[in-house]
Amino acid sequence: MATLMNFMGKEEVIHYDSKIQELHGNQGSKARKLVRDKLVQDNGDGTYRILPIQGYNVSEYRVDWMAQSCTCQYNTTKGLVCSHLIAVRIFRGGTE
Ligand SMILES: [Zn+2]
């Protein structure tokens, strides 16, 4: 039973890793869409408003560029770079 548990635990980790990579790929295309659709707005004080993608979500998020933080669940709960932060980076003339 212990062996089975270990095996399953390992599988879970591998699955988790590939899922994160997939999320990263999606983050990039979502970020490009945010910029393309002009959903990134400069507040002029180092923070940015990220307007919702129509038909995709309804929440508006706020990115603090200096703090590299975002109010979305993805960033606040996992501490990972979200599509909103990537979108602001592209918006500011950087790359993904
Ligand atoms: Zn975010």
C-alpha cells in the first residue's frame, strides 16, 4: 500500500508539472489577447487595470508593476506570474 501511495504521489507531481507548463503557454496567448483587445489600461501611477475579456471572465484585475503583483486568484494564491502581469509587460513594450 505504501508503495502504491508513493507511486501515485509521483504521478501526481509529474501531472502537476506538465499542467503548469500548459498554463504558461495559455498565459502567453491570453496576455497577447489582453493587449490586442486594449484591455490593459495604464493608471499612470505604476498600476494597471486589466479589463475582463468579453465572454471569458467578468472580473477586473489590478496589476502593481513595481510589486509585480496582481489581484487575480492565480497570482494571489499561487504566487505565479499570471497573464495579467505578462500583458502589462507586453503593454510596456517588453516581451513575454
Ligand atoms: Zn493576474
